[in-house]
Amino acid sequence: MFLKLHHRFVFVALGLLLSLCASAQNFLPPVTNYNSTTYNAASQNWGLSTDNDGTLYAANNDGLLRFDGERWEVFTLPNKTAIRSVFCIKDRIYTGSYEEFGYWTEDAYGSLQYTSLSKLISTTFANEEFWQITAWQGAIVFRSFGNLYVYNGQTITTQRPQTIITAMQVHNDKLLLGSNYGEIFEFDQDRFQSYAENSISASSIIELSTYDNQLLAGTRRQGIYSLKNGVFSPWGSEALKAFLAVNELNKIQPVDQDLVILGTVKGGILYYNPKTGALKNHFRQNGLQNNTVLSLHKDRSKIWIGLDNGIDVVVPNTAIQYLLDNTGQLGAVYDIASLGGSLYVGSNTGVHKITEQGIFFIPGSQGQVWSLTKIEGRLFVNHNLGLFELKNDALKLVSGVSGSFGLTAIPQSSSYFNTTYNGLRKYTLTEGTLLNQPLAEGGGAPVEHVIFEDQNYFWAAHPYKGFYRAQLNNQQQRVENKESYIDYEALAAYKTEIHKLEGEIAFYNAGSWYRYNSISDTLEEFEDLKAYTSYALLSNQDNSYWFKNRNGAGLIYTNFSSDSIFIEELLLESRIIKNYEKIVKRNDSIYYITLNEGFARLNLAQLQRDNANQNLSTPLLNGIKTNNKALALDQSIEIPFKEAGQIEIAIAAPQLHNPKFFYSLSNGLSGQSNGTLNFQNLQAGSYTLKIWPELNGQRGDQPLNVTFLIKRPWYLSNLMIVVYVLLLFGVIFLVAYINKQKLNKHRRELEERLVKEQERKNQLAERNSLLEEINAKRKELANTTYLAAKRNSSLIDIKNDLEAVKDKGDNQKKVNSIQNKINHIIDAKDNWKVFETTFKEINNDFFQQLLENHPTLSSKDLKLCAYLKMNLSTKEIAPLMAISVRGVEIHRYRLRKKLDLKSGKNLSKYLIKNY
């Protein structure tokens, strides 16, 4: 008995060891982790389900989680209890909790509202938790450990078996139940009856599932059994049984004919191929957040994993899978090569061999390995310590003179350039031996990479600064005609990568591409590679080109003719070694990509098929918010203008894995975004938003169309427009009225102006007539005065002559008589009166104003003032006043004093100006 148990233990332990070793070198799909901080709820997730659109719902200790691929939301039950199970069907999400079950539906705002079904239960129940929900024959069945509750849409019936129910599965339209004693029962017509002829060794059945039309029953540690013809039989390989015996099965999720995923309590998930027996293990150390799997759910190509601490998702059959070593042994991988059916990896820790049994370090290879070069079935290692050959899993030193970057074949020869820390070295393969040939002028600065232009000319790149073109003289074994490009002004950065693309020498420098123009012997922009700005060339093998975005994410495969693929993989981007990326072609379909602590395997043929068959479904509209106010989605979307300063539109494509979205707004805005679009300060009007999903550079054909209206502000509403129109008409009427009044006023003013103008003309004519009359009178007065002055002057002369005759003659009496007559004529008052009358007609108020200002003036003073006003000279005034010139001057002097005029001021001008 002991011997039998001992052999069994050894067998199980051996199987477990083999399975773990096998899993050590397996390629695994990338895992996307969502921890409790990300989804902002409790760590444990007991159940998972997705709706028709691919939106995930998780039964969490804090409530129901919803994830649309872009954002997480948590919905709590009214009693705040943990949710243990979830099941989506049509537009309802059913959940089971502690002493509570019901369903959730989405409201008009995209949120979830809960409806309890517990109140429909006619029997009493206590301390029951509902661990599983399924649909069966048009009803919804809730399972606790002790009862089944069948909801037909109206009522609930309670069914109590005579055993503890540990699992439930609908198989071939039959509702099957697993018990804690290893039995399976069928529930039909309110009865429980045995479904299998035997039991599973009294082990509790913790999971039922259907694979390839056969029922699988899983136990904790006794493995998995299949039910055929009513009889249980063990299912799966011995390695599988050994693994489950240690790690404890918890969940079974069939994927397809070649893959069943098993969730365990201690060992994460296991990828099992029932046809080949192959095992791959995903666990805490290679991607999962936790080793305890509480739930599994398949949604199209995705497998959702509910963990004891978080939620993970994998796409098992993805074209890019990873071999990662999180122990730190492998380090950063710089190159990969195959030799003798084995895979060798060169990393910063040395050379490692990848086999079916695991990862093995090549002794003595520790240190930086830059590249691996395969020559005629032999593998050379370019190491920090020199050039080595890998032979029989051991390193043999070829040259330790300097650290080696690589070996490059010289065209049309059996020779090779060895790029080293100290320049170039030349080797020739002779009779299976790599012999060094001294090369003059080859040493000096380090050379990282060499590209041959032809048999004679080559280009050599410094690892950090510049490059040069030179000629190889094979006869004299020397390097000649070096032309350095260290400080070439067209190049923005020191480091330049050199490639040969379809006969052209191409240079990648700081994101830009250049080519060598052999005719002009200059570098010029490479127009054919304009589309690959910021993309560095990683691989150029057999007309297959791989480019990597150095300023962002993205990998491009192209053959420059018919085929082009864009790849954006989060794990790849996070692990890739920047500026030392390398892609190695294994065969026509398989490529290896070097990474930190591992490498990726890319199946190009599968990737091309996946892209061709990829269904980029129309995105979902999951919410619209304006200034944090949610809008209803079940009606036309109208946004008040005051709330349109910030519009947030939530979109998702849950069926896709890490998609992006391209949008186009009818006002001309467009761009790429994640699942949240934000628009600010849009003007009032109607908008149409089109949103396409994008995945790996491909864009979906059917966009999501969102039409919304931003209402006009209150001051542009219809009522206000009516008011504005009325005001406009009022203003127009008022302006017309005012203009009419102004026109009438203007007409009146014009008429008055015309009248005044006519009056002015009449007055002017009258004034001109008066002026002419005054001028005539002035002339007349002047003439009269002048004649009077002449007359008086002549009379005075006659009087004087008579005075002279009187003294000589005898007839004195007669002479006196004549003189008296002359005096009477000179002093005649009539002459003055005539003058005064005429003068007053011309100079009205002259005497009056003069007397008002100077009342002491005498009549003689007034007479003198009148003559001065007429601007008569002293000589002209003297005969008029019948006095001498001297008398006039004396009289003027006295007049000045009466007028209080200062000396030097002209008396005539004073009178003319002021009176």
C-alpha cells in the first residue's frame, strides 16, 4: 500500500515539475490589469458577465461594476451588501447577493436602476447567498447552496433539493446541478433526478461546463471529469491533473476546440489544449495580479478574469505573445538567433538558451551582448569583451582586442567587417576558420554599424556621434578616402542610423530621413520616406520592413507595395528597449521582438488574418454631460446655451481591446481621442458628430452619429427675436418719425432761411441804397465843405486885400462896408446849419455821443470835431471856422485836453474810430 502511494506521489510530483518547467519558456498573451484603485471598488470579484455590446459587469464586494472599455462605474445595492453573481441577458443585468436578488436596467441617462425580486418569494429564506444565475427555458434561475429560485418574468418558485448545490450548468437545454457529494442532478418539472450513473469519488463538484458538446465536471483537487453516456470518466492529461492537485481548480472556461482555460485558487489560470495536452500557466509572476481566480468569462476573443484582488483580461489567441522573465535573469534582450533547433538570446546579462525545458545561461557569457551573427551555420557573439563563437553551448574567443558590435559581410567576398569599440577589423572565413586580416586606417573611433554601398565603398556609423564614407582597398588591405559627416549642418542630432533600402543609402537622424545622392555627392531629404517621419527602421529582411515610432507608440510593417500593418500594443511599448529595438525574422510568418526581460513573438500571417477579419463595430454613446449635468439619451439632445461651455461625450467600443476613436464634428473640428470627447464654447446651432473606432491603424466603416442642438441664448430666443423685430420696427418708425420731424423742421428752417435771406437781400439792397445815398451825401458834404472852404478862403483873401487898400485909399467907409458883408458871408449861420444837417444825416448821433462822453465841449468844439471827423486838415478847417491856421492849432490843442487824449495820439483817427 505504501509503495503504491509512493509511486503515485512521485508520478504526480514529476508531472507537476514537468508542467512548471514547460510553462517557464512558453509564450503567453499580454495581460491587461485593472486593480481595485483603477475601478474604485473592493478587490474581490465573484462573477463576470457581458451584455450584447461587450460591456462588462462584475459582481464585486462593493456592488455591481460596469466597464465599457473606457470607464469604470460602481452601483451599490440599497442594502449595501456584496454581490456574488451576475448574469446579462437582453437589456437586464441580474445579480445575486446576500438574502437579495434582482435585476438592473439602464435609465435614460445611461445609469443603472435596481429592481428587487426578493419580494416575490412566497417562502421564507435566511442567510442565503446567491452564487450563480443562468437562463433556462425562458426563465431566470438563481442558485444558492440550498435552493433554486426560478423567475418566469412574473412569479418566482422555490425548489429545494435534498443536497447542497455547488454548481449549475445548462447543457443541451437541460438544467444540471452539481452537488457536494460528487453527484449531478437534472432539474425538470419541479423534480430533481440523478443525471449520471456514478459519482466522482464523493468529491464536491465545484464547476460544470460544456466543451465539445460534452459535460465537464470539475473538482477541487481530483481533476476534471467528462460525462459520456451517463458515466463519469477522467478528462485531461496527467500533467493537468498534477497541476490541479496542487493549485486547486475553481473555474472552467472553454474557448474553442484547441483551448480550455482553467482558473485555480493558487496558480492563476492555465491554458490547456485538450488535443495536444500542452499547458501554459499565467500567474502572479508573469502577468496576473493575483493567483486566486474567482470567476472567468469569455466575450468573443477576450477572456475576463475575476481575481481575489482585481480584474484582468487576456486575448488568448492574439498574434503577439510574450516570453517574459521577471526574475531578472534574462535582462534586456538585444538580439535573438536560432542554431541547431534552439533559440539563443543575447542580453545585457549574457547569452541564454531557450529550450522546451526552460531558459539556460551559457557559462562564461556574462556581460553585455550587442548582437548575434550567424555565418554558414555558425553563431558568433558580439560581446562587450570581444568577438566569440558559440559552439556546443560554450563560448570560444575569436578576438578579445576590443568590444565587438557586429559582423557585416563584405559584398562578393568571404570577408567580414567587425565593428568594434576601436574601429573596424577585417576577418576572412578560410577553411572554416575566421582569420583576422590587418586593416590599415581601420582603427580609431568606435564603429557600431557598417553598410556597403557597393563592393568598394561603405558607410560607417559611430555609436554616438556622426558617420563617414570610405573606400576599402582590398589589394592593399586599407581604408582610404574617408569623408566625415560629424558636423553635417543638415543633421539635427549627432547619432545617425544608416540603412540600405532598395539600393538607396538612407539615414535616420532625429526623426527625419535622408538619402545619399551619388551624383551630387550630398545628402538630401528622402522624399519616399516622408510618411515615416519619426519612425526608425528596425528590420530590413527579404523585402519586409519594420518601423518603430521613436516619438510615440506604434510599430509599422510594410513591403512598400501592397501590404502595410500598424500595431500598437501596450505591453510591447512598455517593454521595448528605446533606441535599441530589434526585430528578428524567424520564418515567413514568425518574427521576434527584443524587449526588456524577455521578447515577443509576432505571427505576421495571423496578424494579417485578424486584421482582415476584424469587425470594428459602431461605437456606443454612453453619456453626455454639460458642466457636470447629465443629459437624457432616449430623446433628442438639446443643450441650453448657458450649459454648453463644456460638453463631455462618453463613447466606448467594449467589443474591441484598447481602441481609439476618430471624430468629426460638423463645424469642422476633427481629431483622435480616447473614450471621452470634450468640446468647449460651441456656438448655438445644430451639430452632427461622427465617431469611428480605430484599432491598429484600421478605422471602422460605420460611424456613430450623434446629433445635438445647442439652443440659442435667451437673448436670441424666438420671443426675444419677436421683441427685437418689434423694437426694430419701433426704431424704424421712430427714426422715420424723427426724420419726418427733422425734415419738416428743416423745410421750415429752409423757408425761414429763404425769407431771412430775402429780407437780408432786401436789407442789403436797402443798406446799399442808403450807403450809396450816404456816400453821395458825403461827397456832397465834402464838395460843399470844400467849396465853402475855398469860398471863405477867397473872401478872406479879398478882405485882406481890402484892408490893404483901406489904409491907402480915401473911401474907407465903403471898404468897411464891403468887409462887413464879407464877414457876414464867412460867419453866416446858414452855412453851418446846412453843413450840420447834412453831417448828422451821415453821422447819426455823433454829436450826442460826443457830448455824453464830454459834456464840457462847446459848440465851437463840436464844429471842430465835425471837421476833424471828415478828416479835414488844419488849413482846410481854418477858412471854415474863419480863423487862422494858428488859431485852429490852438483850438485843437484845447480840444485834445477836453477829450483827455494823450500826446502822440491822432485826434482825427480817434474821432473817426470811436464816434
